[in-house]
Amino acid sequence: MGRIYLDNNATTPVRPEVAEALGRMLKGCYGNPSTLYCIGQEAHVEMEHARDVMAGILGCNREEVIFTSGGTESDNIAVLGVARANRKKGNHIITTKIEHHAVLNPCKALEKEGWQVTYLPVDKYGMVNPEDVERSITPGTVLISIMHANNEVGTIQPIAETGKMARARRITFHTDAVQSFGKLSVNVNELGVDLLSASSHKIYGPKGVGLLYVRKGTKILPIMFGGHQERSLRPGTENVPGVVGFGKAAELMAAEGRSEEARLLKLRERLWEGIKANVPHVKLNGHPTARLAGTLNVIFEYVEGESIILSLDEHGICASSGSACTSDALEPSHVLAAMGVPPEKSHGALRMSFGRENTEEDVDKVLEALPKVVEKLRSFSPIYKDFLKQQTA
Amino acid sequence: MAYSEKVMDHFRNPRNVGEMKDPDGVGKVGNPVCGDIMELYIKVKDDTIVDAKFQTLGCGAAIATSSMVTEMVKGQKLEDALKISNSMVAEALGGLPSQKMHCSVLAEEALQSAISDYRNKKGIK
Ligand SMILES: Cc1ncc(COP(=O)(O)O)c(C=O)c1O
Ligand code: FES
């Protein structure tokens, strides 16, 4: 039984060309890029090539690209670093309720240090209203952080609108573009952002490497201290093979342009149409159109997400859920909650996220398995039984 | 986190799943931690549980423990059935991941509640 991997928002399989680049670096290019002799310089050249690729995608200068250990670190440097650098100016941050924990938790940590944080609400599609952002600004606001595309439901925020406003108000603006980098246009000037986080393993690169774009002149302090690497904002010898792999992955994404997006969109819609036609009591989460091409988040009422995932796994299908039962914290998805989905509904949420290895055949196989899985689980479900009784009563 | 083969077996092929016609006792409980729901139905004859069935909305551990507890109570005297604890159910399944232990509480509570429902109906204190 072939595996069908439908969890590309969680992570992606490393592309062969990237694996090749990684292997080449690991085997033959061990120099420390900060050293002057030939092998150090070879590593330096490789790494700087990756930086140029990133600068090209972001539309920025190479000096503005900081390599990090991943999306989480980039988000932490952005939030904590800007807060610390602006302590004299104010103590207020604006973000949203649907951010990844890599943004939410540093904000919570800052609250314990006396910072004020506004967590903006979203509408039922997961969309932030740019007017809410503007209305929340106080004289003490030093940072706005709003994600570009959401990892759970795929909703894409109108970042450029907020960017324009933030620039006019001279407030530092960060976006977590971990899910959109390499997929959507992330030109930092078009988006109007001062900081942008990206991660390699979401675009078929290796895990444990990412980047933070930092606009020249942005007031920011490091959160770790050590050597002078990455403009001292992220000290420590760089993960050179990782950076090179990330660069290769980004280069390949950029070369593909929007054709892959169109293909993923077709697959996603084929799956959604098939689900709607074959499974009763389902609901789509996320924006109908302003949504990542590969993301499909669906609520299957009267069933629980973890049980769907386990059952799909039996059919060789890998997906993810927003159910409380799958999270270690046993809390339902904060994203769905912010969208107004009650806990008993988000219980049955399933996220299927497509990537470059998925085919139409995969979709058809899922459509064969999924209705049976849901039907079986519903047959165990006490609330489905109650629902059916209500129907006939 | 990984489930034992036994948990997966009970999840895949739950024993005694479904509604029971004219049960002698029904236990309906919800897990306050994650919001899952279990219903346990028992048939009792001469103070002995002669049949048990369940319906559960919940995670793999919730379904597997529900299935296991119905197996464990069948043929048990009520007083013995009341001694079945969640950790005994978990143990019978070859253990549960620590963050899933709370799911087995559902099975214990549903059993307690089904037995007291039976006793209430019979007017037994
Ligand atoms: C939106 C978003 N931000 C941040 C992260 C964290 O990235 P990383 O896994 O590289 O630390 C993720 C990935 O899970 C994400 O989806
Ligand atoms: S019953 Fe919900 S986590 Fe197990």
C-alpha cells in the first residue's frame, strides 16, 4: 500500500535536488564560513549564494536576510527582539488570535514582563480586519505581527494593506510567512513589512533552518549572544548545509512560479467536491477564495478528529486535525475557536494539505477511504445517534 | 505518542459497539478535559452484568477503552464490576500514552454511572 501524504503544512518531504545539495555539503564542504582559508571560503560562497536567492525572492538586499534555525526562532527574534529594542518607546504589541504559537507564546512571555498585547479577532473565515489593526494602535505600540497565511485553515491576510498603514504610522511590522514563502509572492516592499519569517521544511527543504528578513534600519536586538554571525542577530556558526539546502529548495520553488499552485488548487477542489458529494454533515473551514492552494480544512460533524486520523492512517493516508484530542494540551484549535467554531464542532476538524508529490490518484483514493471511515466512526457516535433520532422524531 | 497494538486492535475492531435495546442501566458521561462523550449500556441478571454495549465519540484511546471495559464487565457481579478502575482498563490494553490516561477515566465513570442507573431504577441504594 502506497503512502498518501496529505500533511504538507506540517512539513514536506525533502526534494531530491535538495537532498543532493545537502549530501554534497555534508560530504565535501565542512569549512566554517567565518574563516579565511579556502575551505571556509567555499562554505561562505555557498551560503552567500543561498542568501542571494532569498534576497531575490524577497526583493531585498542580501544583508537584510538573517539565517536562523527555523520559523520558531525567526518569530521569536522578531517579537522579542523588536520589543526589547523599543522598550523606551512603548510597551504595546498588536497581533492576532490565530498566530502560530511561535508568535503567540513570545507575546505571552512579554505580557509577564509587563507588556500589553492586543490579540485581534478574526471573522468566520479567519480574516483579520485591517481597520481593527489601525484602531488598536496606541501611542505605545511598537510592533504589529500578523501572519501571512494561516497553517491550519490557509486563510491569506491582506498584509499589504496593513503594511501601508504601519509604514505611515512608523510602526514596525512583522509577518510570519512560514506557510506562504515560496508559494505566494512575498516581496517585502509590496507587502510593506519590516520583518518576515520563513522556514525551510515547509518548502521541501531540510528541517531546522529558516530565515528572518530584517529591513535595514529596523530597531531590533538579539535574543541570543555570541559571535558576530548573521549580523550578531543570530550568533553561532551557521547551519551551512541546511542553509544551502534551503536555498536550493527556494530556488526551485521560485523557478516553478505559479504553475504548481494551480495544480494544487485543482487537487484540493477535486477533494472538496468529492467530500461534499459523498459525506453528509461537513463544513469547510477557512476563506473560500483567499486561501493557500494546498490547504483543505473540513469539519466532519459527530466524529472526533484523532479517530479519523488513526483510521485514515490504516489506509496509508497521513492527515492532521484541529481536535483537542490530538494536541498535548487537550485544547481545541485556537484558530478554529477564534473563527467562532464551537469546541464540539472543531472536535471533528481534519486538515488535509497538499504538496508536490500528490496526484489526482491520491485524491481518488482518499475519496474511497474517507466516506467509509467517517461512516464507521459515526456509527459509534452517541451524538450522531441522538441527531438521527431527532431527525426522525 | 504511539498506541499499543492492543489499543489499535480495539480501535479498529471495537467489541460490543452500538446501541442496546431496553438496557437495564445506562451511563452517559463526558470528558471535561477534551469534550468527548461515552454511553455505556448494561443488561443485568441476578446481580450479574450479562451484556454490555457502548457508543463513544472520542479519540483512539477513548474508543479502545470503551471497547475494553465492555469486555471486562461481561459476566461480572455488579460489586466486582464496580472495582474496575481506569488504570485496570488501560493496563488490559497494554498501557496508554501518559497524556491519554485521562481518556480511560471516561470508561470507569461510564461503568459506575451505568450501574448506579440500574440500581436507581431498581430502587436499590
Ligand atoms: C505559521 C507557522 N509559523 C511558524 C512555524 C514554525 O516553524 P519551524 O517548524 O520551522 O520552527 C510553523 C510551522 O509549524 C508555521 O506553520
Ligand atoms: S477522549 Fe479526548 S483525548 Fe481521549
